[in-house]
Amino acid sequence: MAIAQTGTMTQTEKRKGSTAAFQDFRLWWLVIPAFLVFLVFFVIPTASLFGLAFNKSVAGVIALNSQITFDNFVRIFTRASYYESILRSIWISAIVGAACLFFGYPLAYVIAKTVKPSRATLLMILVLSSMQLDMVIRMYGLMVLLGDNGLINGFLLRVGAITTPLPLMYNVFGVIVGLVQITLPFMVLSLIGIIKAIHPSLEEVARSLGASRWHAFVTIVLPLSMPGILAGTLLVFALSISSYVVPALMGGWKVMVLPIHIYQQIAEVGRWQFGAAIAVVLFVTSIAAVAVYHQAAVRTSGGRT
């Protein structure tokens, strides 16, 4: 009797296990379309890019060949115009990340702490509305504002505050302003959810124990919001270092960063191999930023990511 019951239970468990396995297999079919898109439009182009970067640079030739050379990378790191562009791209992106954090954290804090839903919704609409316009249109709007004959210089000249227009465009300052304007909403959106998740009772306990509002913010809110700060900074850095439109329009082709060099080598000169090598350097730089972010996340979370 017991043996029969055991056999029946074993068969039932097998049927349940096979049913669960079949359901898991059916769920994998939902992943296949996204995986194919990722494979075709990211993995294969990126692999081709890496392969092309190790070929000899020949104008107008795109086909891959089996001859491997490091001449493209040697040229990048032995010519000042290229490795200075690497450093320039990194420090401009770092400054943009710090500026977005400086301006975005107070706004995200106000939105997260706003109790009235209608007011919080209005603030969110204002943040998201800036993302609805095309990037080129937004840059042309900044050009109207910051140009030599723009609104700012025109007003300062009219009131007699300056005698010559301020150099607000076609330099590093103009590029930084343009990148901050583009990436600031991403920083704010990264911070709002983290700040909302911090329970208000933590600040109330600190205040009840004698801490000032500022001390409670520095010791409680700021450390707990560090994951959002790191995620927002990483996102802003990645968007800034890979931006081409902003340096081209706001820098006037005078601020040479890696995306500008990639465009020149591929679109103007036709040296796909050398442009691919610069793109690989840009890709590795972004991966290095992710690695630094990971280490910072591990340290700030006590060893847990």
C-alpha cells in the first residue's frame, strides 16, 4: 500500500516538474525577440567594430580582413590631438555629472518630499517637458540665448555691464552648458525614486535627538540616496561622453572630443578602421566608468551591490 502511494506521488511530482519546465520553456519564447534585436543591432555591430579597429587603415575600405595590426591604437596614443581628446572627453563629462548633481539634487528632493500630489505632478511635468523637444531644437534655442548677439549678451550690452560680448559659445563652456541642459532630467529622474524610498521617520528620529535639519540631511538622507547619485552620475557621464550633436553645435567644431573625431574619420576622411579604433577607445572608457561605479557602489553599500 505504502509502495503504491509512493509510486503515485512520484509520478505526480514528475508531471508537476515537467509542467513547470514546459511553462518555463514557453516563457523563454518571450525573451527571444528582444534577444534577436540585441544580437542583430548591438552584438554583431559591436563585434564588427572591434574587428575593424584592428585592420590597417585604408580610405574607403570597410570590409574586414584577417590581418591584425595595432597601428590605429598606436596612432591614437602617440598623437597629442587624439589622446588629449580622450582626456578632454573624460573631464568634460565628469564636470557635467557634477553640475547635474549640484542642480538636480535639490529639485529631486523637493519633488520627492512634496506631499500635495497636484504640485508634485506639476513639477514632474516641468521636468519631463524639457525631454519632449528634439535635441537639435533645444541646442538651437541655447544658441539664441548664448550667442554673441543672443539674449544674454544683448541685455548686458544694452545695460552697459559689458563692452564686448562674452564668449558663451563655441568653447568648452558652451559644450558643458549644452550637455547639462540635455542630461539634467536624467539625473533628476534617477534621484526621485531613491529619495522617496527614504522613510521620513529616519529624519524625524534624528531631529528628535537634537540634530539640525542640515545635519540630519547630511548624515541620513544623503548617504541613503547614494545609489541614486551614483546611478544618475553614471548615466549622465555615459550620455555626455558619447554626445556628438552638442559638441558639434555648441562647440562649433572647436572643442575636439572623441565623437567629433569619429565623425571626421568615418564621414569626412572615410578611414573606417581608424574611426572604429577611436570608437573602441570610447567604448572602453565607458566600460571603465561602469567599473568605477561598481566599486563605488560596493563601498557605499557595505559590500553589497
